[in-house]
Amino acid sequence: MATGYLDNFYARLGVPQTATQDEIRGAYHAAARKFHPDHNKDSNATEIFLQIQEAFDVLSDPSKRLLYDEQLPPDVTSPKDILINAIYSRESLTAMDRPQLLYVLLNVMPAPNSAASQPSRQPINLCLILDTSTSMSGSRLNAVKETALKIIRSLKQDDILSVVSFNDRAKVIIPATRNQNLNMLEARISIISTGGGTEIGQGLERGYSEVKQNFRAKYNNHMILITDGRTYGDEELCMEIAAKANKDNIKLHTLGIGNEWNDDFLEELATSTGGSCAFAQTSNAIQRFMEEKFGQIENTFANNVTLTYETPENVELRYAFRISPDTSSIFIDKSIVLGDVPKQHSLTVLMEFLVQSTPNELNAFQLLDGKMRIMIPTAPIPEFSSRFTLNRPIIKDPNPSPPPPVLVRAMSRLSLYRLQEMAQRDLKEGNVRKASSRLKNLATQLLTTGENDLAQTVMLELDNIRSNNGMSENARKQIRYGTRALVLEEFQEDKEP
């Protein structure tokens, strides 16, 4: 029985602890209709439905509810209109001195009917930060300009758009204002031209300034950075701007085009704000990224879900990966930005914990204790925060049961991405043999799952590794972002009816 803070029965139904029996029944029926596996093919639906059913069975019975409330921490508060559940790879931990791994699939989503009661979409405060260095000339810049024009034409009256270009210096092409003249915007986009080198710091600084001066708590505040090159000497400035953006609840998304950009650097920039980094090889991929990203921003229910936490000395949060609404590794720190909650689906994050030992004398074990902060721009008070804990009972002689299928599927696809991560790390450390072994394993698994093209890329690159002790930039990015895309594809396929 879950008795943690946001890992509790009230949070599963999206109601406060003070909810009446009528409110509990209403929340249950709405949630049951949404997540019943007969009607919802989402890979998470069955597990979520079972958790909702368990919560209702207890909270709908006054005597059971009273006993349950007595076990809850005294300062429990559940955010209205947000449904939260945690699916564990194990029902319990084993009491022993040896290390053991535990996985948690965390889902944060709108309570049923909550998204429908919102306006059709929240206003947007968006800055496009476009690389206009010489290497962006031709089809790359044309694709960016064409997609920017599509975004401009889909803006609503209250939306705020700004556009910044950068090469050796930054220039504000469109200052951040509302209800701008469409013809004027299109004219300014059409005259953007290329020239010079790449200095990302200047572009980020101007873009951040445009979003910041028009920041609204009830808006979705975002920056999208698009570049095909590396920046030199201003990396520290870029990270400082990203840190300020994160503090101000402004999300940064990055797109790297071609082979020359620094994917590790752009990944760190984006993930530090809860944003995502993507890779585009073709002009069509540039357009697809911009359109999909703008669509995600339009369909956001809550944003900047942030977890500030501590773990016991013998517990380590080793890894976290966002599976939905977009895929991204999450930088592990004492405060981690999980991402945004979409209107129709969930913010889904897979966490890996290493538990060094579990004492015999305890009946329950706390993996994590912290605070979750959620921004719902349309709420009367946009920012909500609550204590958040993850707990597992300890059993001396457990009866092992298999992990929930939804968690197995998530871990299976993520294992492909993690294999290439570990191979990249091995290459950086000079361990070519170990990297090659991992990549052979990756190619085999990709062939097994029918991903023949990506498997072929991996196998061809094995010869390059033997000759040069490293991978080509193009293949490395294809493998990195190709295996990452498989995680989201699996998640999206499970959602289709």
C-alpha cells in the first residue's frame, strides 16, 4: 500500500485529501473510463487502471479510508487536476547486504476532464534562434525559413513570437510583441541571409532576453535553437544562459543539423532546462522537428515539472530518461527538470536506483525524498509544489514476481539507447574492444527487432572503429538519435487504438 506523499491514493485519482465521497467517485469513474484497457491501448493503461482501482477501493470505503489517512504523512497535499502514479519493477525490496537495482516508471498526467476544461491552448511566448552562418546557406536555411513562416501563420492573437539570427554576431529579426502584422513578419523572415561563423552564445543571449522581457507565468515560455556548427570559446556563457533560463521557467530546445555540431554540448544545454535535443540530416527533418516541437508546445497542460530530492547514503539515482512526450536523457543533479505534461498523454520518466543494502530491521525503505514542483499556467495559482517520496516495503523472504509488462517494454527499448551510450563512453576512455563488443550486441538486437537500416549503420561503423579507434561523426549521431527515437516509437505505437 502506497503511503508516500505524491505516491499516494489521492494523487492517483487527482483529488485532494479533503475530497468528498462524491468527488472521489466522480474522479474514479472519469479515470476508469479513460484508462480501462478495453478502451485505452496505451502501454501504461493497464497498470494505471489497476492503481486507480486500488485507490478507489480504499478511499470509497469510509473505514478503510480512515485507516489509510492515519498512515499518511501529516503534510500530504495532492495537486488538483494532476494524476500521478509510480510503477515499480519490484513489489518489494529484499533484505540483504548486496546491491540491488530498482526501476520506477513515473507518470504525471492531467486528471480526466481537466485538460478538456482548459482553453483550447495556452498562449505561447516563443523565440526562434537561428544559425545564419555560411554553412547554413541553401536548403538548410530555406527549410528553416519555410517552417518559421508556417509557425507564424498558426500564431494566435495573444501569442508572442521573436526571431533572432546569429553568426559572428546576433541580430533580432523580429522583436517580441503580440498580434504582429503577418505580412511584415513574413517579409522579415524572407530576407534572412547567411554569412560568417558560428557563435551560439550571442544568439542565446539575445533570444533569452527577448523571452525574458515578455515572460508570463500563464504562458508557455520557450526558445528553439537551430544550428549546424560548433561554437568555440563561449560554451561557459551558453551554460550560464541555460541556467538562467531554467531558473526563470524558460525551456530551451536544440536542433543540430548535419555532422559538425557538438551533440554532447547541445544535449547538455537543452536537458538542463527540461528541453530536448534532436538531430536532422535532411531539410525535411528540419521542418518535421520544428512543426512537431511547436505542436508539443501548443498542446501542453502543465510545464516545468521539477523534482528536487535527496536519497539515503546507500541509495543512488543512477539514471533517468524521459520517454514521453519527447525522449531525452535527464541530467542527474539534486534538482532535475523532468519536462512538460501534455494534454492528451503523460509525462513519463524511467528512473534507475541502485540500492547498496537494505537493513533487516526496517519494514519499509525510502528510496527518495523531495519536492515536486508543477506549473499549470491556466490555474488560478499557476505554481504548485508538494512533498514527493518513493518507498518500497522490505521483505526477508520475498516471492519474486515479474516486473509489470509496461516497465519491461520501456526498459527493453531503452536498453538499445544505453548500449550505444556505454559504447561511446568506452571509446572516449580508449577501450576499443569493449566498445566494439557492445556495438556488436546492439547490431544483433536491432536486427532482432527489425531495425535493419540502423543495424547496418552500426555494423559498417565497426570496421571504421577497428581502423581509426573511433566512429565517424555522421554515424555516431545516426546511432545515438536513431536508438533514442525507437523508445518514443514504441511508446507511440502502444497508444494507437
